[in-house]
Amino acid sequence: MEFLMKICLLFLCSFISYFVNIFFQKRNQHCYMLGYECFKAADDRKLDTDACVRVVMRNKKLGLDQYRFLLKTIVSSGLGEETYGPRNVINGREEFPSENDAHAEMDEIMFSTLDSLFEKTGVSPSEIDILVVDVSLFSPAPSLTSRIINRYKMRHDIKSFSLSGMGCSASMLAIDLVQQLFKTYENQFAIVVSTESIARHWYCGKEKSMMLSNCLFRNGGSSILLTNKRDLRDRCLLKLKCAVRTNIGYDDEAYGCCIQVEDPQGYQGFLLTKNLTKAAAKAFTGNLKLLLPKILPVWELLRYAVSTLGKKPTKGQNLSFNLNLKSGVDHFCLHPGGRAVIDGLGKSLGLSEYDLEPTRMALYRFGNTSAGGLWYVLSYMEAKKRLKKGDKIFMVSLGAGFMCNNCVWEVMKDGLDDTRVWEDCIDEYPRKNLVNPFTEKYSWINDECLNFVRLD
């Protein structure tokens, strides 16, 4: 009997110890956002349609057909007249960029956002434990993380990671990396820097499928400060609820639909194929299958399950069909990849124009800033005072690979109204008319009679 009691006591102690460990492990797994800053270039870097036309016309390899294609794409892209381009392109040196051009571009984005982040949060560079920098197309030696560490004289034991080749969804990937590290290391500060190198990767050839990147991508980037220190949660803006990453690189079509290559003339650029939409839909659907059960209430999932009993899914049917996403999400922060991307995501998720407004305005004002784009969208929501305590924000990002990396944040407090990069123009938004003012000026690009004309 005594032996049996000892066994039961041992079992009880083990049981209690197990759940105590689980409890404290969960306490250390929180990922809070203390602050974030987005990059805003100087006014002399603005790349309006007239400036874009000058850049296009400088490329003497193009014929009238290519000119028409580029101008038509620029006018209908959803970008406004105040996006920012790299300095070497503004100065007419896009065909022969230097290493200094790339470093100057990165330094300006990284250091200006980090300086502001440290100043606003009161956190010192010497307190940072984890540093992640994601830039797909520029991977110098020493790394960009080392460049930041050298600039701010950070600690020797900092855990640093440089991510390349991850495309527009890299920022969400970096956030998830930090979250995983937080499960192992307690009481940490982490910084994620998300941007893209445009200066050295302006396409100067004549392949239409590789010209699209010039029409959409613009200068921008962001720095985000994260922590798992529970005693700082009252100071935090957001709390990460969950993150799901999906990569369908096993699919050859998806792998090659968004890829950096050389054209037949040897000009390097980013190839965007007609399979991009199909790959995005496949990756997004796969991601939603994993993410939605984590964020939607049980009653909504049950309602959806009952409504689909006995029904065979039709080819190409969206997972979100008949699902009320707003039962678990209050705001939708979509990647501002282009007007077609926004329209497609909005339709598949059943979103209203109010839901899509922050993404459309971020694209119009700043363009597609690659991995940093989501934070311009979030900043718009904050500047418009849309966010209140307890709200859930669904972030959706798509990128080369092909990847779909999504997450959900919870707003930690009321009164989020910092205008950040929108300070000088937020009262002018939302713009009622997003039609490019040069649509009429360049109306000749729609004249089908010009299909029979060629320039020497």
C-alpha cells in the first residue's frame, strides 16, 4: 500500500511539473511589437509618371510596342505621383549601377528607420539581442547585419541573421523566425529590418515580362522592434497571435513564376510569368487551411463545415467561400503588390472597399516596397485611427519561392494614432480618384492603330 502511494505521489508530482513547465514555457513564448518605423525618401527622389516616361525613353533598345506596353502598365498600375525611386535611376545611371549605389540605398533606409526607432522607443542599440535583416537581391560581405552592428556598436553576443532571396513576403518570415527564437531565449529585444535593393536591379532590357518590376517596385523599407519581456507588454502596440508559412517551391510552375534571370541580351531582371496568379492562389489557399482554424471562432468553423457537407469542391474554388473571416479578424493588412494583386485578394476574401482602402492607399502613395510594404499599410490604419484595443489584424504577404507567409496581430491598447510617414498627407486620404493624371496625356498608348507602327 505504501509503495502504491509513493508511485501515485511520484506520478502526481510529474504531472504537476509537466504542466508547470508548459505554463512557464507559454509565458516566454509571447511576441510583442514595441514599435516600428517606415522609410520616407527626400522629395527629390519622387518618381512621378513624367519621370518614369523619361526613364523609359532613355532605353534606346525599346521599340514603340515596348514603349506602349510600359506606359500603359505605369498608368494603370495603381501607383500615384509621389512614389520614390533610387537615386542612380533618378540621375540617369540605371544601366551602370555601382556597389556604392547599392550600399548608399541600404544605408539610407536602414539607418534612418533604426535611428527613429531607437529614439521613439527609448531602447538602446546595446540592448538588442536578436537582429534580422531581409533583403532579397543584395547580399554583400560583410553582411548587412554586420553593417548595422558596426554602425551602432552592438554587443558581441548578438544573434544576427541575414535573409536573402525571400521576396516580398520576407518580413513575415523574419517575424516568425524571431517568434521561434523567443521560445528558446527569455527577456529578449529583437529588431527586424525589411527592405529591398532597387538601385542595382533596375531592368534595362526589352523583355515585357521583365519590365513589370520597373513599373511597380519603389524605394521603401521598415524597422520593427519586438520583445518577449512580459513586463513591457503595457508599452507594446501589438501582440503576435499566430503565424503560418507556406512554400510551394516543389511545384515547377510556381517556382519559376517569379524569378531573377538574365534575358537573351544578358540584362538581369525579375521575370514575372502568367503562372504568377495561379501560384499565388495555390500558396494562399494552402496557407489559409492552416491559419483559419487558429483565428476563427469554433462556431464559424462548425457553420462552414455543416454548410459544405456533401458538397464536392469545384475546381479553383476559394477556401474562403461561405466563410465569414470578419468573425475572427477586424482589419486586413494585404501586401500592396499591385492593383491586380489587391483586387484578387479582396475578391477571394470577400472584402469591402473599406477593408482594401489602407492597401490601395499605401500602393498609391509609396508603390510596391517589397518586404517593407505591409508596414506602410499598418501605418495608414494607425494614422486613420482605425485600431482599438483587442482588434485583430490579418497580415497577408506573397513572395518568390513561391511563398505565402501570413500572421495575425492583436492590438494591445487604445489610442494608436502615430501618423509616421503619413504625417504630411494623411488628411488628403483616402483619395477619391486613383486614376493616373497622365491617362489622358498618354491616351495614344491605347490606340490600336499604332500596332502597325515600329520605331527604328
